[in-house]
Amino acid sequence: MKVDYHMHLEMGSLTLDYLEQFWRQAQAAGLDEIGISEHGHNFYQYEKIMGHLRTGEDAYPRIIQWLSRKFTLDLDDYVALIEAGKNRGWSLKLGLEMDYIPGKEAEIAAIIDAYPWDYVLGSIHFLGKWGFDFSPEVGWPDKDINSAYEAYFTALLEATSCGLFDSITHPDLIKIFGHQASIPLEPYYDAMVAALSETDTCVEINAAGLRKPVGIIYPHPEFLQKCHEADIPLTLACDAHYPSDVGRGLSEALELARSVGYTHFATFSDRQRSLQPIG
Ligand SMILES: [Zn+2]
Ligand SMILES: [Zn+2]
């Protein structure tokens, strides 16, 4: 079985025609099942979780501008669209990629509880009000790279420890533009593995890094190996933002998974996990 559990409709529209392009590409790429995982911040229901990133003197102009186009869609429409796709016989899963924002656990949990998700992904894209994956020109020139890595892994650990998510996505996204920390990351990897294990959360392998300046898959093989040794289940992701990227880089991701010892990956229905052999 081949799956891709991470993709976004946000560059198109919440229509069956656009969704069908993802499903057709999935079939062309030899996938048996795909999970749509739209970003929470596209929906008005998420404004109470991330709206504060637009305000205050420490807000970033580029992020204020970006958020002015967010919080517009309705989760009800999104959920109904994926259900309609399932009813057409397309092998879809209903997912959501949620930014973990410290202190907003109750609001995040309320959205998770309100809909029949097959799975929910937890992500870190913001450190305070800084969206570190926007551009190497946004925030990075003023930042100490080691401090940015420390803040990132601290936030990722909190996102994992809250226990709200089924899988933690692209778990070293901080490397996106190729910035490298000189501090040892092993203690963070160990702490993450312990938190994933304790909360019975999956780790995601995400091929999108191949298309970014860093040019390699998330996460680092050393971290992935530690996850495997601790029996942390794996979810598979290409993180397509366009139909043409569905399944792109999946074979490289599976090769990396196998190289550290993984023999299975996780699929979800109604937030119940099953393990499938890597073909
Ligand atoms: Zn993401
Ligand atoms: Zn994503």
C-alpha cells in the first residue's frame, strides 16, 4: 500500500473539481490512499488561535499581510467537501494540519473535537510571532541560529507533550533555508522521542524538504533512527500545495525510512491507527 497523508488545497479552491485533481494525480503516482490536511489558519474558526500574530509592536509586517488573507474559509465546508469526495469513491482521509500555539490548547482541542477527523497533524511554523519558514529575509538576519533551533525544538516538544495530535509534522522544519545549528541536537531528539512515546504520537517523514533550499527530507536521519528504535509509528507526507506535487519524493522518503529500519507506516480512520507494511 502507498499513501501520502499531507497535502493542501489552499492554492486552489474548496471544490470537487480541484479535489479531483489531487485524487487523479494520486492515482497516476500509484498511491492507494491520500489524506488532505488543510492548514487550520485558512478557516475563520482558527482566528481565535492565531489572530494575535497580527497585533502588537512585535508583529512582523510580512506576517500581518499574509494573515490578512487567512481565516476566511469555513471548516464545515471543508469537511463536507472531503466527505463528498469519499462518497465519489475516492480513497481520501479527512485530516487537518494545525499550528500548535502555546496557551491555545483548549481552543485547538475544541476544533479537534468538533469534526470527524481521520487524523490531525500538529506543526510548528511560528516561534512567538515569527514565522521562520516565510523567507530567509524575514526574521533570520536578526536571529542567533542556535537560539532559533533551541526555541524551535522547545516548541515542538510542547506540541508533542500536549498529546492533542496524531502525528508531528516535518519535525525539523527549522532547517528549511539551510541554517545549521552548532549546538548538539541529540538531547532535543531524545526529549522528542520520549514525548512521542509517552503520548503515543506518530512522527512524520516529509519529502517537501527536497523542494526547499535545504534540499533534504525532514526529519534528520539520526532523529528518525531514534524514533524507529523507540517504536514510534511513522506517517508519510509529500506536503503538496499543488496537485502535481502529490506523491512527489515519496520513494526517497520511503528509502530513508527503510534505511533507519522502518518496515511499516501508519494509516488512520476516525483517529484509529493501523500499521501497513512498506511495500
Ligand atoms: Zn507545515
Ligand atoms: Zn503542510
